[in-house]
Amino acid sequence: MPYQYLTTKREGPVEYLTLNRPDVRNAFNEQAIEELTQWTAGIRERSRDLRAVVLGGAGQVFCAGADLSWMSRMIHYTEEENLRDAMAMSRMFAALDELPMPLIGRVHGAALGGGAGLAAVCDIVVAEERAVFGFTEVKLGILPAVISPFALAKIGRSAARELFLTGARFSAARAREIGLVHAIVPADELDARVAQCVREVLTSGPEAVAAAKALIPKVWSQSAREAMPIAASAIAMRRISAEGQEGMTAFLDKRKPSWSA
């Protein structure tokens, strides 16, 4: 379907999703949130042969958070209207977080507020070395509530206690230190590094990748003993699956598995 604030491009098993509001630094408004939510619903329906999604931003910035005109309307919202608005954004982030295929973030310029939240829901984040990050909501007298479950899962409580409470902007290097970013490259190497990440994904079993992604939230807050039956069941199912059988047989036969790009 056509979008006003997003562009999409499909190249084989990879979809490139781009925030397309460069005039406002790809900031969120109600329509952009709705379009991202619609995109996630649509991608699930046609995801059978989709193996990776690359998320980026048009223009000079990845995503600068909330649109000023949207914020000006929020000032006049009732508590009920604000709750409805916040829930819509929460559903968007949850839908992106729960995509069954890897979501690879291509971050340049800045990822602030909700933009940092987008980085948090990406499975892999590649940032150009001059990119700036920040959970800046407290600077406006509000807080990073909607993105907090995803940011906390990514950066942990200690970093959140500093960065949520100060609203300070921080470098790509710091973002990598706390786990928000996985790789930092010069701007002219950004696309090449993203392409490398895509290639790594395409050499892995697509069902196994989806199962591995689904396993993480099931076990990360469990003790080792609590996780044992979950983990054992997960690997047992993969071993007897057609893809698991193919992968192990290909390894023993010293050949590439059928899904390898």
C-alpha cells in the first residue's frame, strides 16, 4: 500500500523500510505511527519469504523523536486522549519489536527520544560514528515511558538510571558501550556494514533465526533452572524440524544448506 511518511523497497528476501519525513528530521506524528503499525501488520501477512528488514531514515537524521506540531496538539489533550495516543505508540513499538525476522537499524545523524526507542527495538544496530543518541524526554518535562520496556531490555537499569533521568545526549561510542548499538563505522561505510549484517542473516536458517529471536524474551529474565525446560524444548523442536535436519546434514556433508545466500 502507498504511504505518506514511509518508503519501502523489496530486494529479494530483504525489505528496506525508510522513515520519510526529512523536513522534520523524520519525527513521529500520529500518521507516521499509524503507518508503521500498518506496515508491521502487512509485513507479517507476506513474511513467508522475507528474511530481514533494514530500518533507516531519509535525509540527514535517522529520527529526532516527536514532531513539534504533534506535541503542540498534545498540550491540549485530555488524560484519556493522551492515554489513547500513548497506547497507539506502544503498540507500534511492540509490533516492531516482535517482528519474526531480524530488524536491522541503519542509524545516522541522530536518534533522539522515540528515535532512540526505534534503535532499542532493532535486533542489530549499525551507527555512523558521528551519530548522537538521547532519551531526551525529561528535558521537556515528560518521560521515556512508552519506549522504556524496550530500552531497558537493551541497555539495562544502570544506564537507564543515568540517561533517562538526565536526558543527556550521548555518542555512538557510548551507545555501543551500553548495548544500544552494535557496530560503529564512518558515514561512507554505513551501507557496506549494513549489507554485511544482511549477508550474515541470509546464511542462517530463517526458521532458526525466528525461533532464536522468540527465545530471547522467554529466557532472559528466568533463572538458569527456570529456563532449562524452555531451552531444551526449543532445541529439541529445531533438531527434528526439516530446516534443522537440512542444516545439520549440510554441515556433515560439507556443503551449503539450501537456504544459504
